[in-house]
Amino acid sequence: MLSGESVAGLADDVGVASARAVLPISDASLLAAVESMENAWNSVADVDTSMLDDADRRALLVRMEKLSRAMYGTSHTWLTELIENDGLAVLPDRTNASRLASLLLVDPSVAGKRIKIAAKIADGRALTGEKLEPQYPTTAEAHRDGHIDAAHVTVIDEFFKDLPGAVDHDSKVQSEILLSDLAKQVTPEQLRVAAARLHALLDPDGTLKDEKDSIAKCFFRLGRQGKDGLSKGSFVIDAEFRAYLEPILAKYAKAGNCNPDEPKPVAEDDPSDTSNDEPTLFDRDEDSDSPGGESGSADSDSPSSESGSADSDSPGSESGPADHPASARDSVNSEDEKRRAGRDMRNQGQRNHDAMKAVLRQMLASGNLGQHRGLPVTAVITMTAKDLETASGHAVTGTGSLVTVRDAIRMASHAHHYLAIFDDDGQALYLGRSKRLASADQRIVLMARDRGCTFPMCTRPATWCQVHHLNEWATGGETDIDSLTFGCDLHHPLVGDGPNDWATTTTGPDHPQPGRTQWHPPESVDPDRRGMVNHYHHPQEYLYSEPENPEP
């Protein structure tokens, strides 16, 4: 029997609340030991520390920190044993990281890192049953004894990840002993510096490192979007990537080009301009070549970290020749370009940002990027009619990020984006489109309606999802927009008719969120098979358990 949910019972429906509560322990000796520890902690926590002297407070902090480290270090063995026995499989998710996150109420990324570290510093078992030594034995012992923190362990693990494979085994063993002993005396940051020095001693000329080691270090990461709409990121690029990027920025990041403050931003060069003195992407960037720094990091919080001095010719200046009137007159021939450059108050880092934004916009507008899940690779943005009329508020993209309505309107003027507008009740009011198949139109509407995977608490955006038939196509279901929803690649396969499968239905008119997709767990998870709605992509529902009353 499939039934509906109450929003208040959502956490309990997926097994999180019950998993997080005090779970019973059947082993008598373990139960006695855990209860003894809990009682001892309660005794400590109940002590009135207001009358203690500072020496006792310092001692209390140090000793309790050692205990918490020891408990955390020892828990890695419990976690590894649980995973080896597939003991997390009872939780309703696809990966051990997400299951552990639900069990402990931590972020999946934190849970994933914890699982990886546990595998390296926990005792293991061979297939024949004998006990196996951890990958980092002295580090594991120091952690279990409470002498080092999890951050120290991460530093040691990163050291061995970066160490060339050609380093001999004895050197690796001695390095682990040295670093774990040093970790007992220094902070994680101090240990990181020492590990870098040790790395240099083991491979002073970099000759032990093969090309694959360098390739494995390249990445381009985009962080979470902040409340102000800004996103941080970081990257490490190889020489080929840089060679492609520098000539693009030499043009588009030139003073006066791609300036959002201009009434009509342009990116034009005079054909007769043959100067080659423009700054490159990382020209004198204080972050890119600093010792110990991450090349190309975009994580700086301070605008002043990128801006060069306007009147400085020192090697540390980032402003470059194009920031000076004399150099600009030499490199810009047309009067219009001179005026644009003169009005450009951005520093080089800001110009790089606007240049890359212009390049990405042109790539999307070109139509040459093919398709992704049946749609052209483009920006899909949704908003309400009220937002459009007032040019205020935020619109939502198909990838789940937010842009201001003003920015969305400006984006729509640059290229043939899809723009789906809904009235205040969430009903489709207008759908502007190019010549596309009906399935593409339906996917756009789903992007606006569902915004992402509809599985309870799933955070994956619409661009990571498949279109799912609420009434299966194979059993006569129609490809009708009211019968379609989004399911990501991980959760879509969970739906089926088997005893361990999930089912999907649509909420009725009396539900707090009518017309939404609800997922019903198998009876092994919930005998009543109560349906659950995903509120993640509609965060206003976390604030309002009932829909807001419309204005009269």
C-alpha cells in the first residue's frame, strides 16, 4: 500500500532519525564498556568549571582532546569492519559514503574522506582470517593513542600520494615513522612544511616522477555557490592547457575588452595592432608561483590579493603594461579602443574573469557543443512572471545555481537560451524555444518544475538526471509532462516492482506540495511504504511546511 508523507516525518522515513538515535547494543561486554564510558563522560561534563584555575582548564582541554583523538582513531577500525561486512547496506542509498553520512549526519564528502583514511590506518583481515597491519602502522598507533589529530593523518596521506612510485620501500617506511613521530610535536601546517622538505630530499631533481604523476595532479574544481551568488574555485593546469588559455586571454582580457561596465561590451582588436606586451593569465600573479602555493588557485577572499599597484613597474606588479597610459597608447591604435581602455578600472584578475565569461558565452551561443541528455548544451533559466515584471529576485538554472533576474535577462540578450517563465502558482505560462523536439521541450519544463532529482534528499541537479515515467512506458504509461519526473543516474535504477525496489507516485491536491513526485521505499525499509518528497531543490519548503496563502 502506497501512502503519503508528512514533512515533519521525512527524516524518520528514510531511516536517518532512527539511525542517529541511541541504538541498542546486543553484546553484553561491549554494552557495559560503552555505558561505563558514557557515565564517565557525564561525570566530567557535569563538573562546574567556573571555579577552576586556568592551569586546570588548560590541562582539561589537552586531556579531553587526547581522548577524543583516541576515540576517533580507534573508530576507523570499527568503520572498516562495518564496510567489509557490508553493514551499511541497510541504509537507503547507493554508496557507502552517502550511507555513512546519513548514519552520522555529516556531509557525504566528509564521510567519503573518513572511509578512505580508515582503510589506510585501520587493522585489516586477510581472506584466511589473519590480522593485517595498516598501510600506515606508526601513524595508526599514534592516532589511536590520541597523540595526533585527523589533520595530521591527512598530511601524511597526502605526502605519500605525491611521492613518486620509484622511491624505494625502505625510504617510504622510514618516512612514515619520521612523519608520524614529528606529528606528535607539531601542528598539521608545520608537519605539511616538513613533509614538503622530506619530499624534496627523496626526489631532489624531480627525476623519479613520471609524466602520469603530473597529469594526475591536474584538476579544475568549482566550489559551492555562496549566499552572495559568488563561487570560489581552484585549479591546477598542465602546460598544454596553459598554452591554449594564454592567447585567448591576451585578447579578451586586454584593457577595455569584455568590460561589463560598458553599455555594449566588446572584444575587438585593431588588425594593425601587433604588440605582444599584454600580460598573460598568470602575469606576476603572486599566488601562482609562490612556494607551497597551489598554482592557479582562485580561492582568495581579498580583492587586493589580485590587484596590482597602478603606478608600479616592479616585477611583483600584476597590472602590466596595458594598465599604463603610455603603454596603452602604443598598443591601442583606434580612438575608440583608447577610450575604452581609459575607462577600464578593472585589475588583471578581474579582466581574466570577464574574458573567460565572454568565451564561455560565445561557446554556448555557437551551437557547436552538441547535446547533453537530449538538449543542446546551453543555459536553461526559470523564473516567475512576477520576477520578470519587477526585474528582481533570483532565477534558477538547469544546474541548480542561482542568478539574479537582472543577470538572467542580460544573459538572454546574448544568445538563444531557453527561458521558461511560470506564474506565481508554478503553472507553465510561457515557454520560448527554438525548433526542438517535443522531448526537449518537456525536459525544459521538468528543469523548471523539478529542478533536480526528486529522490528524497538527493542534491543532484537537473543536468545530472534522466527523465523518469511515473507510469512505466513498458506497462502502457504515456510520455506526458504530468507523468514525467527527474531521477538521477544513481536513484533512477531503484524504481521497480521487486520486493526491494522503490516506487514513485504523484502527490494529490490535499498534499502540502500537490503535484510533486513522491518516492515510496520498499517494505523492508518502511512497512507502510509512505511516500517522501525531495525538498532540497525547493528550499522554501524547509521554511514553510504548508504552502503560502496567495495574496487576495
